[in-house]
Amino acid sequence: MTASPAAIIQRQLDAYNARELETLLQIYADEAELYEFPATLLARGTAALRERFATRFREPNLHAALLHRIVAGDTVIDHERVTRTFPEGPGTIELTMIYQVQHGRIVRAWSIAGPKTLAGD
């Protein structure tokens, strides 16, 4: 039996926060697509996702905190506060992530960036 979409997205979030690149990539379909909402393609396929996540995992303070989750069928929407090291310094950004799950894997994801706050602001 396949895990629920919510359980799959929770595994994705846990792998992201643990910086477990191989585990994270297994949760995405081989030809998964990552977009900046609504239609700007950021990455397609395992190799592009690997490069994107590996770069992000080098940030020393990276952590995504789940603020709220909505599940509707095969779509999961997460509101997150992500701690990052931006080019201008450490801080947080609020993100809305929309995931489409099929056959137990993420096939598409969209990000909507909210406010960014630098440490000390």
C-alpha cells in the first residue's frame, strides 16, 4: 500500500531538514518538475534536483519549519518558514509549497516566496 500524500510530503520535509540528499531524491519522481509559481521551471529530473538541493544543503543554518499543511487529494500545500543563508546574510523566508503526488512520489512542486527577513532586521 502506498503512503498517503501527506505522509510522503512529511518524509520529504524530514529528509530536507536532515540534509539526506539521496533519501530526498527518492521521494521525487525521476522526471519531477520544480517550479516557481505559477510556471517558471527551476529544475526537471533527478540530476537537476540533485544539483539544486546539494547547493542548498551547503547552507549551515538551513531548516524548514512547517507552519500549516492542507491536503486535498493528491495535492499537499505547506506553509513553511525556512531559515537560510542568503547572499546578503542569514535570515528566514516564508514559503508556500504546493506538491502534487502520484504513485507515491512527488511529480510536481511549486514554490511561492513570501516575506524574507534578514537576521537583525
